[in-house]
Amino acid sequence: MKILITNSFYPPYHVGGDATHCKYLAEALVQEGHEVHVIFSYDAYALKKAYGQKEENWNGVKVHKIKSPLKKLEPILNYLFGTQFYTYWYFKKLVWKEKFDVVHHHNISLLGSKILKKIGDYKNIYTAHDYWLICPKYDYFRNGKVCTIKNSPTCVSCCLKHKKPYPVHYITLHNYLKSIDAVIAPSAYLGEKFRRAGIENVVVINNFVPEYKGKLIKPEFKNYFLFVGQLENHKGIIPLIQNFIELNKELVIMGSGSLKEDVITLIEDHPNIHYLGFQNQEKVYSLMKFANAVILPSQWPENNSMVILESYMLGTPAIASDMGGNRELIEKVSKDLCFDLFCFEDLKDIIKIFEKSKYTKKIDTSFKKYYRKYKYYFSFK
């Protein structure tokens, strides 16, 4: 089959797990004999990082970069007002030229919602990596709690309160959803939220990660726990550090974000906590493989964490807050590794008596089952 994947970002021009998932999926489909195209916004990446060439390794995927004459302004306008002329023209031209069998949309907030509207004879699929379909600021979080309000004028005030611009085109988004043949929710938690909001054709298919076949070098750290992710409030990095200061256990932190300077300041006098910044996949995987556990102290309802899946793939257990889809993944290994977000004492208790060897066999079995199940979905011709 001929398949098009759409996403705001694509590695190496990316900042989050949605783009990593798209890469894994695209390359897996190529290996199964499909012709796979990916379209993404190079200008969207430049909003997060500076323009610049990176080493590109597409591995058989046909990648199309959108470079608008408006440059960084194009993805901003796409986000606020819906798909702009150049982005839509580029998408439409590619669809009409290639005559795809499947168009599979992912995180398209910086491409605009208009590309969800079917313009050809293809299966039209959308995979949700966050709560964008029911929350204009993606995280489904309001005043420190999971939101219980359906889309309403209060969403505008909520966006403004949290210093997020309200996308004006959001009121038309659900008109385009009528063109979608299937909405994929990577977690049962997200799928249930969508159904309650009246979204139809919801199918739960978990994310996956391929097995890593490279050689990983043992890092210099010993007997450590690991945090990998954005340094933002919703990821829970600050309370995690505060708890490790009290525990005096080794913690390694990888990632970047708006709290970077706060993190550096907070750990300054604590040699048991190490900040390594943003690292490449090999370095991340090396530290994951040899860690006691990866910790996700998420303050928001996670969907289907790529970090947890990557950790399992490398044989390392994960410890996570019971927010969103975290519990579904953690309980595949042990429900004892899930802690109450509002009781970090639970996390401390887990870490104090933690033994990695108790969980490795269960992880190996669970990951292999998980991978086989996902492989079924993209093996069809």
C-alpha cells in the first residue's frame, strides 16, 4: 500500500515523542513492504530550535519538508487560524500526485486542522498523541486537576490563564472529524475520554517501539534512577528532585525545557543528582538500560508514554504516577510501581526497597507480547 503520515515534526527535526512514534511506525511499514511518505513542517521545528541542517537518515521513508515563504509565521498561523494556503497547497498537491491508499494524521496542530478533511479516495486515520481533539491546550488539565468541562467559552479563559493562545479555528475542528474513518487512541484512558466527548470511530491501539539492536556502553553512573523528558511543570521534575534530595539516592536527569535553569540551581549542592541535558538516542538508551528504573512523576494525564515503552524494550522497569494511561503500562509489569501523584511518600517507599531483578523477567515477557500485538496492525498488505 501507499501511505502518507502527517505530523508537525519528524526526526531529526523534532522535540517530542509523537515524532519518534511516527518514525518508528513509518520505518516498520517500509520493512513490511509498503511505500511510506511523511510530510512535516520544517518551519515548525524552527519555532522550537534554530534553522539548521541535521544528519538525515530516512531509512527508506520518503520525507517531504514543508518550507513556507512565510517561514516561522506559517506554523503559527496554522495553529491559530487553521491550515494556511501554502501548507494546504503542499498537502493537496502531494495527495493528488501520489494517490495514497491511507493518510494517517498524527500531531498536526502546527499543520492546521483542515488537512483532516478527506480530499481523495483513501482511508483517513488520526492517531491522538494528546488531548487536542477535546482540549485546545492539549493537556486536559485545569487548575491542577484533570478537566471535567466539555469544550465551552471557559476553554478560552483557561488557555489565557495558562498563557496558551486559543486556536480560533478550534470551533470548526469537529466538522473535519466527520471525514475521519478511525480515531486511534493509544491508551484505553484516552479512548474513554474521547467517547465520552462524543467522538466516534475510536479504536484503542497502543504505541510501540522497535527492538534496539545496537551495542550500548555501560555508563559511568552506578545504582541510579533515571528521568528522561521535558523539564516542564507537568512532567513533575521539580518535586522529583526535591524527593531525591531527601532520599540521597542517585538520580540522572536528561532533557530540556523551560525549567532547565531551575533544575540546575536546585541540584547545585547535591552531588547525588546529575543533569546531562538533551542527549542522542544512543546515550539515552545506554542510561536507560543500566538504570535501576526510569521514573515518570507526571503531573498531567499521560497518554501512552514512549519513555515507558522504550524502558521496557531495554529491560528496565518504570515507576510512574497514576495519571492517565500510565497505570495501564505500569501494571503490565507490577501495580506496585505506580504511585499516587498526590502522595510522593509512596514514591519514596518504592525507591527505598527497590530491586530491579524482581521485575526483569516480567518485563521481557510483557514487551515481547506487546511488540507482537502491535506488529499485527501494520503487517497487512
